[in-house]
Amino acid sequence: MKNITTLAATAALGMWGSLAAAADDVTLQLKWVTQAQFAGYYVAQDKGFYEEEGLNVTIKPGGPDVAPTQVLAGGGADVTVDWMPSALSAREKGLAMVNIAQPFKSSGMMLTCRKDAGVESTDDFKGKTLGVWFGGNEFPFLSWMNKLGLGTEGGEDGVTVLKQGFNVDPLLQNQAACVSTMTYNEYWQVIDAGLTPEDLQVFKYEDQGVATLEDGLYVLEDKLSDPAFEDKMVRFVRASMKGWKYAESNPDEAADIVLENDASGAQTEEHQKRMMGEIAKLTAGSNGALDEADYERTVESLLSGGSDPVISKAPEGAWTHAITDKALN
């Protein structure tokens, strides 16, 4: 009897070992470093949601020297988190990226200005220096300036663009009247540095009618013709959205999970919990499926770049509901 029990246990272990070995590998490239902006993916991994879907997911942090589009193009990831302006620009240049899911419903992008620099409204931008992120993040800004009729080459009737690093130093050191910030990150760096909300004039891209979609999931178009790859993405999106909804409902726990995965040790508990609270506002209202109206608004904004628009024509095939239709049913 003992031998039979031992054999059964051995067989069971062998079966589970085979199942574990059979898990499908997926590599996800993040747009930026490990932080609550990507909490849903870390939560899905920590809570075993990926494992339940038979996936072995590797999450690769981004950074100032990491371009998600290039990583995807080079085969370094199966799926990447990117902003739609960057993805559509890359698509027009020949890299056929396709949006398969859109966890973020709203934009967190802002321009944060010092009132003592003479900025109270968009009319005050003329002649000012504005800090702007590049690497694909400049596209919504350029569309906005075009909408305002402001050139970006300097001069009294335009604005001077300062290529901003991923910090708020130009604002703190009075090198720029305004800098790019996110509701969940850099804005709070300004506050933590000693400026108060009353010292600042904030312009949310959402309020200016130029908000574009952020933090979507993108793959290469030709990969979707492979049924096995499509099946992996269905399972990946399903587990990821489960992670995002858990993070929304349990923001403090989600922040703690992010901190556990931060190999750099650069993040603080206070900042990550505050960030997760703001991120939850941006993912709220999304079940993962791309809203066509949000997509059309983004395209319209990117096409309105005057003589040098972000994209020159409306894209075709830049998104699909094929994955979310299966993942969410």
C-alpha cells in the first residue's frame, strides 16, 4: 500500500511538473521603470492570474534608454506597453504595431506651470519656454500647440521647446515656465520639492481636448496570424485585466506588490501608494477593450499637426477587438 501511495504521489508530481513545463512564455516590455503605472501586470503575476492561464510571463522594465517600439521590432518582447501616438507614428513608418487591448481609459498627461512665470492661461504660453518629453511623448504636445496656433521654434509669437529629461528640474530651477508632468508622478515631484498647488497652473490634456490614448498593449501585426500566438494573447489580456481590476480595488496592496518587484529600490511606499490611487482613476471605466471613439479622437488629434502632423493619414488595421472579444467573454 505504501508503494502504491508513493507511486501515485510521484506520478502526480510528474504531471504537475509537465504542466509547469508546458506553460507558454510571454515577454512584456514596459514603457517605463517598475512603478504603479504598471501595477496590473505585477498584480497578475503576484496573484497567480498568469499562472492560472498557463502563462509564464516575464516583465521587462523600461527606462530612459529603452524604446518599446524598438524592443518589439527586434523581437525582444511579444507585447509592449506604449502610448498610441508613438505606436501610430511607428506604424506609419513601417513598424506594423497593433493595439490589442487598452487598459487605460483616460490620459494622465499635463503641463504644469509656475504662476510666477506669468502663466495663468494658454494665452500666456507665447514667448515662454516649455519642457517637453521626447521619444514619442512629444506628439500630443505638438498637436496641442498646432491647435493653439503656436509655433515651436521659439520667438515672441511661439514657444521655445526645452527637451525635458524625466524630471521636473527645469521648473524648479526656473529654466522653463512649464514642464510635462503626469497626474500620477511628476506633478507630485513638484509638490514634494516645496511648491504648492496654489503656486501652480495645471493644464490637463483631457481638459484641452487634445488627450490621446496612453498605456495600451501592442503586438506586431504579422504575429496575430499565428493561432497559437493569438491564443496566448487572449489569455495574457484576460489575466492582465483581472490584475488591473484587482489593483483598482486594492490600491495599497497593489502598490506594495510593485515595491516588491522594484529591483532598483528607488521607489518609496508613499509615492507608489499615491501613484496607484491616481492610476486607478485612469484605468477606471475600461474593461480592456479599445473604445473606438477614444481611438478616433486620438487619430484626429495626431492628424491636426499643421504642416508637420504626427501622422499624415488615418491608419488602417492599427487596432483589433479580436483579442479582447475572446478574452472578455
